[in-house]
Amino acid sequence: MNPPDPIPPQKMARHRAWRIVVGYGVFATLWIVLSDRALAPLLPRPDLMMLWSIVKGLAFVALTSLLLWVLVRRTYGAIEAGYQSLSVSEGEQRELARQLDAERSRLLEAQRVAAIGWWEADLKNDTLMWSDEMHRIFETDPAAFVPTFEGVLQRLPGDERGRVKKALDDSLAGDASHAVDHRILVAEDGVKHVELRWKTFRDEEGTPLRMLGTCRDVTERHDGEQALRDSETRFREMAENIGEIFYNYDPIHNRLLYASPAYEVIWGRRREGVYAEPTSYLKDVLKEDLPAAEEAFRRQLAGEKTQVDFRIRRPDGEVRWLNEQAVPIVDASGRVERIVGTMRDITAAKIAESQLGEQAALLEKARDAIIVLGLDHEVIYWNHGAEMLYGWSVAEVSGRSVRELLYQDDAAFLSTTQTVLQEGEWAGEIGQFTRTGQAVIVDGRWTLLRHPDGKPRSILSINTDITSRKQLEQQFLRAQRMESIGTLAGGIAHDLNNVLAPVIMSVDLLKRRLADPADREILDIVGASARRGADMVQQILSFARGMEGRRVEVDVGRILQEVVRIIGDTFPKSIHVELEMTSGLHPVQADPTQLHQVLLNLCVNARDAMPKGGVLRLRAVNTANDEPLVRIEVEDTGTGIPADLLGKIFDPFFTSKEPGKGTGLGLSTALAIVRGHGGSLDVSSVPGEGTVFTVFLPSLRRAGEKPAVTASPTLPRGRGETVLVVDDEASIRLITRQTLEAYGYEVLDAADGAEGIDLFIARRFEIDVVLTDMAMPRLDGHALIRELRRIDPNVPVIGVSGVASIPPLDEERETVRFLPKPYTTSALLTALREVLDVPVR
């Protein structure tokens, strides 16, 4: 129990004074009353009574004065002693207070340095008090933030609140001290880790009264521990997944600290045995190699790095070669405290090395280039396959460095050999050059060969020529890119053809209405320009999509004109293009797309040969050589082709252009197409003057035969038939309606397939033919045709599309007439008459 508080000196003096006054009053009253009554019978005379009263009064005064003097003196002495005692006590208290403040300052500084704050909770009044360090840890403003249990819990992540609250509740339910580590949220989405410790104080009945605790910022410790765990995890993942044995040995206590799982794979034994007896691995070393293995172990204990090859016999009887590399780790005094090392299975390399001489004769017959290099990169062995691939004989390469023989830029070679020296082997692709300077790509498998003592001796490389395969891969990738370009071109062509279709049809329609020759001439120009645009779209689409059409009768003159238009729009203006053709040029049986490709390839080569401009001249004439031919020449005034390269220009992938500016496939492709058409392709060139490529193709007419002249047919008219026009382009619907009505047809139109179905159902017996676009929103042409055929299997349908062709309609047994956009009035009217004149109903 706590001692009672001391009574102040002033209060002590007041109490003593009151006691003296009360005692004096009681004594005086008793003296006066009792003394008179006691002596009254003995002194009957009044004078005696008066004398007695005087004596009695004087004696009382004297006695009272003496008593008061004694009491007052004692009281004053007590008061003086009390003040002296109080003076001494206040001095001690001030000294104690000073010492207490100093201790408190040191405690606060220690808490700040250690990042430890204290807190106290008054459970009776539900208040929480924090130290300044608590505010620093939680990064709160002491003037603005009032700590409460609920407020503190809100500063914890959601997954931490339940755990911390349960720990506090458990503490209130018991009487033990508690501690918990948890995270807190601080400013700017920061997170800290803290360690919370506290004790609960209770009254005599066990009711919790208050909690006193500390809070320590352990973020740095937590991050360091996490980093250490992550590092250990990464190390273990690496050690347990490599094919080599990794070990860590404590020679002081003869204790194996770690051995990777590869030990069980290579050794064929469980790791428990080597953990129990670390040197037991020596028992499996062959007798012939045991001295070398034991010597390496002794050198390791002496603090030396070692590398040794030895053989072991596994429990299943298999013998394996191992290469051990070990590094001792010493302490400050130079004592070896740990030995770390690796053991690698080199059985395959040893077998290859031992059998190398025996297989030399077989290697000479191998088609792969097999080379053995010294560590100085000089050729030690060069088989017949290497002679065939690189063009150098054994005598020519013996003792020479492959860096000067096979590499123009030896950075890749040096990097590869460094990998072999470090890892023992390498596999991959590498570029090399032959004796003639031709670039080749090889798939190489290089292995480091070692001496019996484990030191590197040479490098065995087996190289397979994969140049052709890589070229085919590049060609395949180019084909894929062209396919993507074709898909894009198809979409663009559809949109452009939709734009050009009403223009072309409007020209035909307006020419019937305008009589002024000047106006009709303007319309002719507009129509020709629109048709030229449509032709250009079709050509671009054909080339981009790589469509191989049927071989048909081809007008060579028209093909040349189309090529001239294309190169005129795309080639630099510094190149002047000329076209010369004889009249009556014979047609040829050819694929027009492929013929386009041949001529464009030759023109592009001519353009590249004239970087500063020049003349590009195309000629076509009829000729004969046992059979009628058409001769096409592509001539340029460019740089020409050197004589030593003329025999190579048609080789696949050969190019004299800078890297990235030529594929080497243009001329080889052109030659293949021409030969596939039964023709030939020749070249002549004069360096500095120019080059002429000449194409010979068999013609379809004999010499002197004249083509038949056909008269221009009149446009067929309608006979009052009703045409349902379905197209999502309003301009096409409008101009088609006006055109058909002008030529004797009745027209119904719909903006999409769904509207077309509704209109056909409502007026199916009036509709004689359906003209529908194939690419529409909501319901496209394919779905529309299927639904129309379900309603009326005999209804004639003409499909219209802005691309060159439409996919086959698998569900329909009958063929749908196809009309490509942009179509002329003549083509539209002809197609309608063709389907209407066939009796189908």
C-alpha cells in the first residue's frame, strides 16, 4: 500500500494551537468552580474569601503563564523542525525531479534511435495515450491525430485487422503478456512492419484496468529477412535444377552442409549417406583414380583451388567420368572453414575424346563439316565435309586460324568459343563464309575436349549447312507477309470498288441524256479515269493476294500498258518510261497475274540499276523460231551487270544489293514463271551502259494470221421484269435503279439482307431476279442467298462484290452468277439477260 501524504507544517501548528486553547479553557473552568466550592465552608468570613480569591487568581495567572510559555516553546520548536524538514525534502525532490527528467530524456532518445514507441490504454475510461515515437512510426500528426483503438485498426491492412484484434482480445481474457508482428499503412500508400508488445494490468478482482505496451518499427529487419529468404530460394532453385552436383562442406566439423539433388542422379545413391559421412563418396572412386581424388581433397583442406577428373562406379555397376572443381573459403585467420564445389558428369565428353581417333575415318565420310580447333583457333582436323562446304582443302587450312578463313566479322566466333570454354559445349546457328566469299549459315554443335588432367585441349565443332533451309524459311515468312497484305488489299479494294461503281454507271447513264459533244467528251474522260482506277485496284489486289488464275488468252499489249501505268505512278519521275509495240501483236496463253509479276520484277530491277534516273524502255514484237513467238524486252540505261555475275543473277537468293534491299528471289522467280509457260529469259549487259532482259513466249497465232474483228454489241434491254437490288451503299442503289429503269426494268431496292428478305417475302411473285451485294452488315449476301433459295429455289440471283471473287456457296446446288464491282452498264445488263433468258420457273 502507498504511505499517507505528509501533513504540512502550517496545518500542524494550527492543530497544536487549538489543542492548547481547549485544554486551557477546561483547566481554568474546573479551577474556578471547584476551588471556590471546596473552600467556602472553611472560610466563612468574606474578607478571607476575598483574600483567597486574590491569591487564587495570582496563582492561576502564574501557573497559566508558565504553562503557556512551555507549550508555545514546544510548539514553535516543532514548527521550526517541520519547516527545516520540509526544506530538505523539497531539495531532494528537485534533485530527484532533475534526475528523473534526465533519465526520461535518455529513455526518449533511446526509443527514437531504436524506433520504439510506448503506449498506454486506460480501459476504464476508454482512452489511449501515445508517445511521440508512436506518431513518428505511424507517420501521424500529434496535433491532429487522436489515437483510439478503432482509429489504429483502420491504419492496418484489411487482412491484418482481425488477427491483431484477436490478439488484444486474448490478452484481455487472460493475464499473460502478448506480442504480435503486423503491417501498418502509412502515407502515400506505404507499408511498414511493426512489432507490438504489451501487458494487461488488473485490479484485485481480475478486471482489466489498463494496458501498457511498446511498438517497434521492424521494417528494415523484415525486408532484410525477406531478401535473405528470396536469395536462399533462388539459390536453392538454381542448385536443385542444374545438372551438376553442387556441394558445401564444413571441414572443421566434418559436416556436409548441402548437396544438390543431382548427386542422386549422377551417383545413383541417396544423399542421406553422404550427409552422414561426407567423405564416403571416395569409396566409389575407381582404384586407379583414387590417389588423384584424395590428393585433390588434401589440397582443398590446405586452402588450394582444385580441378580433377576421376571415375566412379555406381551401385548398378555403371562407370562414369566426373570433373570436380572446388574452392576453399577461409576465415580471417586463414583457416579453411568451408569448401564449395561442383561435380559434373563428363562421361560423354570423355567417350567422345577417346573415340575421336577411331572415328576419324567415319568422319571423313560425313556430309557435315567436322573441325577440331586448337585453343589458339588454328585448324587441327578438317574433314572432307568441311572441304565440300567451305571450298578449302586440308593442306590449305592446316595450321591456319579459322578466324581468317571462315569469318569476316569474328565477334560472333569469339563469343561462341568463349561460351564453349566456360560451359564445355555450345549449340546454335552461326554465319560463316566460303572460300569464294559466299555467305552460309550453319547449325553448329561445339564441344570442349580436355586433357586427362581436365585442362582444355581443343574444340570439336560439327557444322551442318542450313543455308537453303533458312532461305526457305525466309521465303515462307515473305509469303505470309504477302498473304496479310493481300487480306488488307482485299478490304481496301472492296471499298474502292464501291466508290467507283456508281461513277462508272453514272457515266453510261449520263451519256444517254447529254447530247452536247463537249459534255459527252468530259464524260468519256471521267469514265476512262474511273475504269483505269478500277483496273489499278484489280491489279494491286491480284498481285498482293498472289492469285494464280487460269491460263487464258492474254493480250500482251494490254498487259504492257497496265505495267507502264503502274510503274509510271510509282517509279521516280527521274526515270523516263517508254513503250514500243508493233501492231497486230499476237496473244499468248498465259496466267495474266504471273505475266504481270515477271514484267514488274524486271522493271523493278531496272529501276534499282538507275538510282540517278535514266530511260526504261519496254518493247514487244512478233517473232518466230521454229514456232511463232512474242518477244518482250525490258531495257534500262543503268549501271549494268559485271560479266562475272551474269551467270549467278538467276540463282535463288543471289543479290548484289545491300543487306535488307533485296531478297535474291525476283529474277529466279521470273525465270521459273517464263520457263513454266514454255518460254525463255535471256540477259545481256554492258557495265556502265545498261542491261536488256528478253522474254520469249509462244504465241497463239501463226505468222501472218490476223485476229478477227468483232463489232460492238448493242446493250440488251429489259422487258418490264422486276429486279430486287440489295446493297448497303445508297449511291449504288440509286444509280443502279436509274440505270435499270432507263433500260426497261422495274426496280425494288433494300439497304441490307434482312430488308431484302422482308421485301422478297412480301412481293415474291413480282420479283424476277435478285441483284445483291455479297458484303453487307446484319445479313450478308451468302446468308441472303441461302434464305432466298429456301423460300424460292428457282429465283435467279446475281452476286456482286468489290473483290475479285467470292467464296463458293456450299449449301447451293446451283451456281450463282457473279458480277465484280465496279461493273459497267453493259456488264450489268448482259448479266441480267443471261440469267433471265434461262427458263427456271
